[in-house]
Amino acid sequence: MHGEYYRVSDSESETEKIYEQNPDVFLTRIYKYYYGGGYTNMILSSIINILSILFFIFFTAFLFTCVIYDNLFMCSQEIPEQCQIITFQNLKTMHWFTIIYIIICTVYFISKICSLFYIFKNYMSIKRFYEDTLGISDFELGTITWSNVVSRITTINEQNNIFTCVSDLNPHNIANIIMRKENYLVAMHNKDIINFTVPFFGNRLYTHSVEWCVNYCIINSLFDLDMKLKHKFLSQHNHIIANNISDLNRRFRIIGIVYLIFMPFILVYTIIHTMFTYGEKIYHNPSEIGLRRWTTDAIWKFREFNELQHVVDERLRLGSKYTNKYLEQFSNKYLDLISRYVIFVLGSVLITMFLFTLINEYATLHLYSFAGKSALWWFGILGAIIALSKKFVVTKKMFYPHLMMNKVARFIHYIPVEWEQNADTKFVKIEFEKYYKYQIMIVLEDIIGTMLIPYFLISEAPKFTPSILELVREFTKEIDQVGYVCEFAMFDFTRNGDVDYGCATITNPYRRCNDGKLEKSYINFKLNNPRWIHQALQQNKLLDSNVIRQCQGPPNEHLKDEYRTYVEMHRSNSVIDLQDIEAQKGLFHTTNNIDTIQNTSSPTTTDDEISDTSISTNHYRLLNAYAQDKKNSTNNDIVINV
């Protein structure tokens, strides 16, 4: 199919040289090109980023040097001579801290310019490959799916054998090559190896800055410039293992010391950049302070093996909708009453001042009230407080946390049994909030993380260095024509499967993933790559026959009608007895075998209120229910909570 697109241009000798000698680099660039939205979008994004950094350097230098802050605080009508708050004379006597700060920012600016030239040079060949070989323009790139891109790549490889190093180029091998590094990070987070905690508080802290340090110190040390795993980390000799541990610990200490030296400048940059990024949003919409988003730790906790970045982005974005609804179930009545009172009082004051303005506009500009502030100043402050208070006013009256938790699980694919059984408790709500926090809290944690990174790298990181290297050493598998990859990413259920999640073979607990990550990753990958067939599928060695049989069971139409009635009544804000619905939790089954999932539903595209036939929902619910049933050992039936 699409035979007219699959032709190799004779002028692309340089491109052919790249994908013949190093398919890792070439395929990774192909995906980055897709994720970045095409050549023009990548260039434009880089240019805008460079211009933003340039503005940031000049503007921060202006704020540090040219603003007289003493006059800014002392300026008043009584002393007009102190209202001169800007002067450019101080540029001649710039403080040493400001000079070093500008130099560091300039170096960062130059590195971004180099990255722009890198995109110009290396991604032009990718653009030609997309247009001439795959027949996909930058305009079409915004509407085509990645699975379609992969299908075209595999087809042209079968016809022309352009990837001579990887003859069997299927979606699974492509994902393993592109996510060769990321799969190890997913495994480390699944095994809870990387665990930075705040001293004296014990709270887990994994911010963007900490993530950058982990990638630079750990991942970059494990792989060479060609994205290949270094052979020395696979050695079983004790002296080589000891040397690897020593080398990685030394890397932690060196980066920690360097970070400690530059930390004041990095901290200033982080604070000012955060203020500029969120200041305008909060100014125009103060209620954004009350918005939440997934933490960096949650993204890696929920990410699955071979799950590309655009898939996890869309999955968690859709999951945010029901996550917010779940957290809205636990309203703080005290905060609700206080917020309503604040809105009433401040709203009354605000409307009174507005009426004064209608009578005489002179009052808005020249009427001074409390603390010597004008009415215009109070308009802005009171409006911001009212907008923020509205975020804490309770508008939902119905209480259905179990239903919302099930909807959340449909997207994040991580719901411990304790959360399912106690979704209506404050304990689960607090645990859940650790992964979905207020934006302002994430910003503050990022600033705190910037200050704690030297402590993490010098003191904490060496504690789990042996575990990191052990995971790489014990869970690395060499695949013909692909190279060394994380063993979990191969979906080998006979070696790494979990019987609690339907694996047909009892495996060594040491080699299993936590929380059924392997089984869920396989389902997610199959949903996004419906044409791919696992080699072990034909041998029926993947999942327990009980799981397959339950998936083939007929749907319970009566319970589907009950659920639909519930949703319709909820939409009309009618009163409904939820206990009756809870007492009739249904067995919503799909008619498809779990090993032959078709592309009829996807966790990244389904966003309906009623999803009783969603393959993604039912299979993830089935796996969790199956695990719960195996652990409780109370009966042989599998209950799927929808």
C-alpha cells in the first residue's frame, strides 16, 4: 500500500549513510522531527526560544543594574524627587554578581544558537526523508499518526532494505531503539530505585532540575554518543562492577560540586524565569494559582515501557479531566464557607468603589483609601483575591469517588488495590495529591530542588548507585540487529510476567515489574500499534487463559443500561441513589481477545462520558481486578469495576 510514496532518492547519499551506519540516531531524529511538528516548526521554536533568552538576559541586567529600588519603595506625591527609579549610569559600575550572571546566561545563549545550527544541519536530511521517501510534508505531519509513519518506514525498508543493520524493522524494534534510554528510567522508577527525599521532612522530591541531573549523571554515563549501552556496565566481574560504582559516584560528586558553585546564579535564573513565565498568567487570571498538573515524578511513575512521549503526554492530559473531578469529591467545607464570606465582603467593597467611579471618574485615579493606595490599586488586588477565592467554592454536590477513580485509572494505568478499595477516604486523596499538585507547589518544589541538588548528588545519589548498575546489568538483553535494550521492554511474559496480573507462567519475583507494569505496557503498546504481533502470541504464552476467557465473555446489557441511566441523571443534576449503583457494579467485558486487540479504541483518543466498551478501560480494569482476586484468593471470578 502507498507504494507511490516509498522510493529512495538518489541524492540522499548522506542520509543513507546515516541510517545504514547508525539507525539509532536516524530513527531518534525521525521521531523528534515528528514530535517537534516538522522542520519549520522546530526552527521557528528554536529561534523564538533564542530571542526569549536574549530578552531575558538584557531585561534581568536592566532590573539588576538600572532600577533604584530605594526610590521605588520611597516614591510618593510628597517627595516627587524620589520617584526617579530608572538610571543607566549604574551600567558603568555593574556588580560582580551581575557580571558573572550575565556571562553564564550568555554561554547558555550561545549553546542555544549552536543547537539551532545543529537542527539546520542534521534535520534537513530528515525533512527530505519525510518528503521524498515517505511522502509526508510538514503540513501533513500535524494530522498523521505516528503509527502511520512507522508503517511507511517498515514498508519502505521491506522494499528497499534501507536499514541494512536492522532488517526486521517492526514497530516494537523501532520503539525499543528510540526509547533505549527512557526504558531504563521507567524501570528505575518502577523499582523505586531513584528516591530523593527532602532532609528532615522525608518528602519525595523529583523536579525538572533533579530530572536533568539524573539524565546527565546516570543516563549519559551509561550510553555512548551513538546511543549504545557501554559494554563495561554489563560485566559480571566484581572488580569491574566496583570500578563502575566508583566512577558513577565520582561523577555524582563532581557534578554536585560544580552545581554548588553555580547554584546562586542558577537559583536566581530559576526564580526570575518562573516569575516571568507565570506572572502574566496569574495577573490576567488569578484563579490559575489553584490549577493542578502532574508532577515530574508522576509522569515517570505512570509512563510505560516503549511508550513514546506524545502518547504519554496525551494520555495524562486526558486523565487530568477526571483527576480534577476525583479531587473535587473531597470538598473542604470550612474553606468553602470562608471563601464565600471573603467573596461577599470584598465583592461588596469592589462594587461600591465601582459605583463611586460611575458617579465621578476622578475618584478612580485620585481617591486614596487605606495604606495610601488609590482606588485603581485596590481594584486589582480585590479582583485577584475574589478570583482566587472562587477556586475554593464547592459547586459539586454528588459524591461518587469510586466512579471517578475508575475513570482516572483508565488513563494513568496506575491504581493500587488500596486506592480502589478506599477511594472515598482522605488518606487515598492525600496519597493521590502527591502525583497531582497545585502548580504553585510544583514551582516552589522546583526552586527548593535547585537548592538541594548538590546535597542529593553528593550525599543521596551514591546510596542507590549499586542498585542502578545492578538493574542495568541484570535486566539488559541483547536483541539481534537491535542491540542492548531493557529486558522489560521486550514484553517477555515467560521471564518477567506477574501471575497476579494474568501471566500464565510463574516467574521469579525478582524479575517482575511492580503493579503489573509489564502487562499494562504491552496492552498500551498494542493499542497504539494494532498491526504489530508479538512473536509469542501464536504460542499462547502471554496471559492466563482465565483472563482471556473473561475478556471473551458477553457484555451485561442490563448493567450497561444502569450505568447509562446514572450518567444521564448526573448530567441533568438529578438526585440518584449511588448505593444502588455501587451494589450493581457490572462485569463489562469486551468481545475481543486480549491477544488480538484491534484498533477500535485507544486510551489516548477516547474521551467520552460512557466508555463501557472501551478496550483500554476494560483491560486495565481487568488486570487490576485479576491481581486483587489473586491476592485475596476468595473466588475465581474476575470483577471489572467501571
